[in-house]
Amino acid sequence: MLKRAARIAKFGTELAIRRPKGWKSVLYNTALAKAKIAGPLMLPAHISIEPTNACNARCPVCETGNRSMERKYGMLDEKAFQNFIDLNADTTAVLMYYFMGEPFLNSKSYDMIRYAREKDIYVETCTNGDILDAEGLIYSDINQISFQIGGLSPESHGVYRIRSNFDKITKNIEALVELRNKTPNSNVQIEIGFIVMKHNEHEVKDFISWANGIGADKANIVDPCVRDVEEGYKYLPENKQYWFYDEEAFEKGYLKPKKLSDNECTWVWNSAMINWDGSVVPCCRDPHGRHQFGNAFEQPFHEIWNGQGLTEFRNQIVTSIKDVDICKLCSGFGIPQLERSRPLNFEVQRMSFDTTPVELPDEIEEDLRRGQLQ
Ligand SMILES: C[S@@+](CC[C@H](N)C(=O)[O-])C[C@H]1O[C@@H](n2cnc3c(N)ncnc32)[C@H](O)[C@@H]1O
Ligand code: SF4
Ligand code: SF4
């Protein structure tokens, strides 16, 4: 408890000293989340916008990939996006330009990212990497891109990333690294995420070497999500280190996260999720759009953010999070990060509840010892 209080105090002090864009909102809204007060809140520093909910790939756990998506498929409209950015750029520090679907299927993505960058917004995205134009990406001036892979060979990758092309992704990453290195004013941070599953858990160490060798700035080891026990048996790794889920509950036939939130979610106090058609949902755990609180392209955003629907939703969280359908399998309750800068050297990070460090490949351990890596 004391450790947690010290961590929160450190987080607040650091923000107040550095004062990055959005710091007041993050401090204020996080304090209210910790005090279990539903609002009114300051406008959020973090916004996620969905470029499209369509995709070329067919990942079987993803609602887009397995075609169970209850929302209509469509593309974010450039004019609606620009209008939203014009009205909200002063308060938006970070734009997460992805949700369901493949961002670069939207042919206007490079222009929309650039538009947000010109309004002083930090922009990051996540992609399957199949259809990326390196020149377009450098032109967009994006800050961060994370390629997501499902294995280290076309066969292994294709077990989960169905219809995605490993060789094409590799070529696209190489082209982007090369162009970024030739473009001194590009700040783009290139990350590669490896979704650890039963079929690829033996490849984790080689993945880290591969990501380092190809010139990425960061390798992320991603714990897998599943939606039910049946999917769990199919995809969850043997090594329970990579599990978000409680093993005992799993054995009894249901899914429960290893860590449950204490009626608190700093995320939904600090961040809004906007679907391609402007509808606003609480977070990425609502892919079907079952909790919609208004339309950010049709009404002032502050009316939605502090409106009755989202306030009632936040009230449910602080009173009984266990009864909120989408929160039952939530895999993260962190405070969204505000200021980031490109790592000076190669970094490895786990996207997990588990803090056990991953075993690093020998050559990377050696470079770390010699101080050549962070
Ligand atoms: C729905 S995707 C949208 C972006 C893009 N299409 C992609 O796959 O990177 C958003 C995130 O979900 C992740 N993801 C998909 N299936 C997953 C799974 N079963 N477990 C953990 N993460 C998963 C992807 O790696 C990506 O980081
Ligand atoms: S690539 Fe992304 S959006 Fe497409 S099916 Fe896979 S996880 Fe879903
Ligand atoms: S699913 Fe998770 S992030 Fe979303 S509102 Fe619930 S606790 Fe917060």
C-alpha cells in the first residue's frame, strides 16, 4: 500500500516538474480516479481514433478477424477527423491512431496523421505491417509505429496472423528502417510486438535478436488475450509466465484475470475511444460498440466526455467494477503515458501483468554488459 502511494506521488511529482502537454489533465483526472470520483473531469489528454474496423487479416481471437464484429464496417472520414482535431488539438497530447482493423487500409491515413502532427499532437499506431508505404509514413511524421507479428517464419506467423504475409512485413520494416535512417529529421520510433502463443513461445529469444538485427528501436513481448477457455486451450502458451489469466479459474472452466482492479480504472478517466463513425466507447474492450455515449463528429466532445452516459459508466466502475461486462476480462489498468522519446538504443519490454524479466539472447546480454544497449 505504501509502495503504491509512493509510486503515485513520484508519478505526480515528475509530471508537475516536466509539464508535458496534457500534464494538468492527467494529474487532475488520475487524482479523481484514485479518489473514486466519476467527474466532472478535465478533457482527456489521450484520444484513440479508429481509422477503419476492416482488415486484410483474419486473426481468430480478434472481432474484426473472426468476423463477429457487431458494428458496421467503414472508414474514418478525413474531413470529420480534421474537424475533430481542429476542435480538440489544444487538449489532446497523444493520439492513438488505431483500434479494431488495419489503420493503413484507410488510404488517407498518412495525411490524417500528418494533420494531427501539425497540430502538435504525439501520434502512435499499431499495424499488421502488410500494406505499409515507408515514404508515406515518413511524410506523415508519425512518432511511433508498432508492427505486430505472430511468429518468426511465414508458417509460424500464419498460425494466428491468418492471411498476413510475414515476408512482406519483413520487407516493409526493412524499408522503413532504411528510410528513417536516411531521414535525419524523422523522429519515428519503430517497435515490433510479438504475440506469444502456444505455437511460437519457443521463438521469444530469437525474436528479440531478430528485432534488434532488423533495426527496430524496441521489441515488445505481448501476453496473449483470448475470449473464452476454448480459445485458451488453443492459443495460450504452456509457460504460464505469459498468462493474463488465473490458472485455477481456467482449470475450473472460466477466465478471470490474474489481477483484479480495486474498483478503479485510470484509463477511462484519461482517455476516450472514438470509432471510425464518430461513436464514442469507453476503451478497447468494447470492440462491438455495446456502450456508446454519443457521436464525437456530431456533437461537442465535452458534452460526451462529461455527459450522463460516461459519468454513469465511471460510477459503475468505482462502485462495482466486477459487474461491468467489458471490465471482467480487462488486461490492463495502467495510467496512459504522456511524454515519450525515442530510445537511444534497443529496448525490450513486456506487455504483461507479470514483471518477470524475459530471458535475453546472449549477444544482447553481452552488449548490455558492454554498455552498448540500454
Ligand atoms: C485489433 S489490433 C488493430 C491493429 C492492427 N490491425 C494490428 O493487428 O496490429 C490491436 C492490437 O491487438 C493486438 N492483438 C490481436 N490479437 C491479440 C491477441 N490474441 N492477444 C493479444 N493481442 C492481440 C494486436 O497485436 C494489436 O496490437
Ligand atoms: S491484423 Fe489486427 S485488426 Fe486485423 S485481424 Fe489481426 S488483430 Fe484484428
Ligand atoms: S475494460 Fe479495463 S480499461 Fe476498459 S473501462 Fe474496464 S477497467 Fe477500464
